[in-house]
Amino acid sequence: MTNRAIIKTDKAPAAIGSYSQAVKVDHTVYLSGQIPLDPQTMEIVSDDFTEQARQVFRNLRAVCEAANGSLGHVVKLNLYLTDLSDFGAVNEVMAEFFEQPYPARAAVGVKQLPKGALFEAEGVMVI
């Protein structure tokens, strides 16, 4: 039988739907998508893509830490951008939060994200 736990922290935005911030099964943590919400105000932090990307990774980091891990334990990221011309900017911001070797990653252009966000990221962490 697997060891399953729900991960929750006040240092990341509360779920705005029917999902958990993360679910840990044995040594794998499945991180729900984070958008650039300030955890206290639950508002988008800025209209600027770079600032939104930084907040998304801060939110992911908080959930990783709540699961007793870190961004360094992330093995897979899925990124969602409403404008693929921001691809270079997201690479620069990722380099602020992650060290080589970087996790496996996909970047997908999408029409729209919740609350009008420009960027969302989800991932898988192994600890």
C-alpha cells in the first residue's frame, strides 16, 4: 500500500478550485499548477510577465518546502504561457530559482489561464 499525504501551506496560495496544492505518494510529490497569486491577498502580483514568473516559482518553492523538499528536487516541470514570446524571459527567471542540471520540462502556449494570469507552472518532485 502506498503512503499518500496531502501537502498544504499558507506560504503558497490556497487552492481556488477542487484540488490540493500537492499530493505526496511515497517519495514522489505531484505539485499542482501555481499561478502568480500573492498568498496573502490572493491577487495577481503584477501585470509584468517576469514578476509573475518569479511569484509562480516562489509559490512552487513554498509547496516544495512544505513537503520537506526544495526546487532542487523537482524532476519535471510543465509551463503554460499565454504568449510564447515570453519563452526567453521564463528561461531567465528559471535560472534564478533552479541550478543545473535543470529538471525535464515542457513549455506550452495556452489561450488563457485562471484569473487572467500570464504564466502557470506545475511539476513533479522526488525526495
